[in-house]
Amino acid sequence: MRKDNMMNKARWMPTLIVIVMGVVLAILILTLEKPSALTATDGSIDSQGESTESVRETGPRGGKLFTENGFTVELTIFEKGVPPQFRIYLYDKGQPLPPAAASVSISLTRLGAPVQLFKFVPEADYLLGDQVVEEPHSFDLAITAERNGQIFRWGYSQVEARLEMTDNVLGSIGVEILTAGPAVIRSTLKLPGEIVVNPDSVVQVVPRLPGIVAAVNFEAGQSVKKGEVMAVIESQMLADLQSQYLAAQRRLALAKTVYEREKQLWQEKISAKQDFLAAELTFSEARIASDLAAEKLRALGVKPEPALRAKDLTRYEVRAPISGLILSRTVALGAVFKDDMPIFTVANMSNVWTAVTVYPKDLSIVRTGQKARVKATAYDVEGEGLVTYITTLIGGQTRTATARVILENPDGRWHPGMFVNVELVSDELEVPVAVAAQAVQTYRDWTVVFGRYGNYFEARPLELGRSDGHMVEVLEGFAAGEQYASGNSFAIKADMDKEGASHDH
């Protein structure tokens, strides 16, 4: 019996060996059909749109691998010494294929942008995309490949330089959402200047009578309203004029009484007409003398008053001729002065001048009628005006010319002596797309704005043109109608850096 069993085992042994060798060979064949360095990470899409095999990384060229039925596409973004470009390498069961072995196209979709279609042509040992892959490399890809009549499709997403932020969060950090669009860019020339008083608005307050100062009511630097008493003077000349006026008034009253009586007597034929005519002449002369005395007082700014106390005969009130700022005061209590000496200088500050320093190299740019924006250097005050005058001579010591800009000053915020910076608009140009200058940030080595797409912000690298400090022309990278972050956009940059949006190629 044992002998029979041994004979049966000997008979089956060659068959068993063949079976084992077949299994080992099958395993080896299956292993060779797959690239040994690939690791599955994502699903692919077959020709019916259903998930099939896998996206594998990383390939021999450091790119993403997309595999189905032994056919593999390796997708890379190459950017060493050239603008970023798609390069595709083909494999069959892990073995490289020539680039002409398949045709490939890619549909690329970004936030807020139309679909971008990439076509590929053979180049050396790879397929080269026909367009630049713009930064940031944040997009959804749909890859379509055709080989030997079979269609392969894969999908892939990559996120970079993107941040999710709700409207509530935006409001709390002070971010404002603006829309890119047409704007007028004003090229400006910046020059220094100083606020000065408009000399046409300066009035010298000169008493019209000599005398002694009895009271001074204002100091230099104070504001005064028209008609306010600035100083009181005791003047002997005024007393003489007041006395002459009062005497003339009394003579006029007496002459009027005599005239009216003589007129009545003449009308009643009691007195001769000659007496009536003499009384009429005397009354006319008294009236002329009274009017002359009154006009002398009015010429000095004194209102004629028929009933004055003796102590008021010498009181002369110096009143403000205009409302404005008192620039200087040259009189003191008890001082004696003549009638041609100014005691106050008052300036109407409803408008002021800006004396702008113009360097010789800029004289060809500055012109009358030019718009100007004036900003104080000490604190936040600014205004706008026009250049009204430019000196034709250059100063011998400073070697500069002076331009004049008139500023309205109804609230008195501009003060003489303030130093200012003046921006003169040298040119105006309307551009189709512009963004606010404060929205432009530096992110990595890009100049960007953060575009707003739903609840997401994504960096948009820009090529910028002219700027006037308020708006910046966009040449490439952003379209009219797109929304972007302004105001405290630096907070978005900080959060994006904090979350570490990757630069994954």
C-alpha cells in the first residue's frame, strides 16, 4: 500500500511543479504590466464618464500619472528658463512611447474664467502644450487622449493661492469688495509748496485820526468779523469835528425856526418879502454847513449823532473793515500814533494761495489751468485747485520758478505757512481696466490682486501699466467686471500665507 502511494506521488509531482511555475510566471507577467514606481492616489474617468483606474504620482519626470488599461499619461508643468508649459510623456505598460503615439488635449477651468483648451504637438520625447500655463496653477483639468482608436479621459484638480472667506468675516476685518473696470488715469507731477495769504484779500487797518490808544480788543492770530471794534482811540481832532457838527446842528435848528416864522409872516403879508428871503438864505447856509460837518465825520467812519455826552466827543472806534484773520498788530495800549500808521493787518481767508516750487526741468509740464491736488505734510488736509499763474523768471538763489494754485478755504483749515505737497495732473488717459492702487499686493514674487469668486479669494498675478496713486491700469491678468479685495486686502494675504497655499506642480 505504501509503495502504491509513493508511486502515485511520483506520478503527480511533475504536474504540480508545472502548476506552481505557471502561477509564478502569471504573477511576474502581471507585475511587468504595471509601472513599478507608481502609487495610486485618485480616480480616473473612462469613455463613458465612469471612474476606472487611477491617477498615480510621481512619474519618472516628476509629473502626475494618469493610467488606464496599461496606457499611461504623465503630465508635468515645465518652467525652467521658459514660461510655464504643459509637457506630456506617454507610456505603454511602463515603457516610454514616442510622442506621436497618441493625441492629447486638455480643457483647463479656473475660477471666474472661461475654459482654456490646450492642444499638444510632438517635441523631442514629449508632447508640448500650445499655450502658457498662467499662474497661479490652481485649476480643474479634463484630459482627453486618443490612441489606436481608443479614447481615454481623466479629471484632476489642483488648488493654489486660494482662500475661503465669508462676507461676515470680510466685514469684521475691513475688506472692501470692488469691481475692476474703466478708469481715468491721471499722470501727476509732485512738487513742494507753501500756503500763503492771497495778497488781494489783505487789508491794512489805518485809523483816520491821530490820537492815543485807549483800548485794544484783538491779538494777532485771532479771527475778527466785519464791524467789530478792534481798538478805541482818544482823538482831539475828533472832538473838534464833533463840536463843529453839534454847533452846525444848533445853527441849523435856529435858522429853520427863523425861516418858518418869516415864511408865515410873509404869507400873512405882515413882513416884507426881503426878510423872508434873507431867512431862507440863512437856513440854506446852515443846512449846508451841517451836512458838511456830518460828511467829515462819516469820512472818518464816525456816525454823526446830534446828542453826545462830552466824554464821548474824543472816542474813536476802529472797526474791522472785513472779516478775516488778524495777521499782525503794531499798536499797544497808551501808544500815540499818526493818522497814516497801520495798526492791524487783516486777511480774508475764504481762499488762499499755494506757492508751488517749480524746478527748471518741470517748467515745460506746468501750465495755467492745470488741475492740482494739494496735501498738507503735517496732517490730513487736502484740496483741489487750478494753476492760475507761473512766474516767467527763475530765482537767482533758488534757481526755481513759482506757480500759483488758488484754494477755497471756507472752513479755515488752510493756514499761512503750512508746507504742502502738490500733485499736478500732467495728462489724463482713460483705460479699459483698472484696479484700486491700495488693492495691489506682493504675493510670492508676483504682483497681485485677490479676485473674489463666490466665497473664495484667489491671487491673480497682474501686468500693470500707468498709475496715479489712486488707480492702476491692468494690462494683463484681470478683466473688467471681475471683483477683487480692496481696503485691508493685506489681511487676506496674511491668512493665505498662514494657511500655506501650496505651489504644487
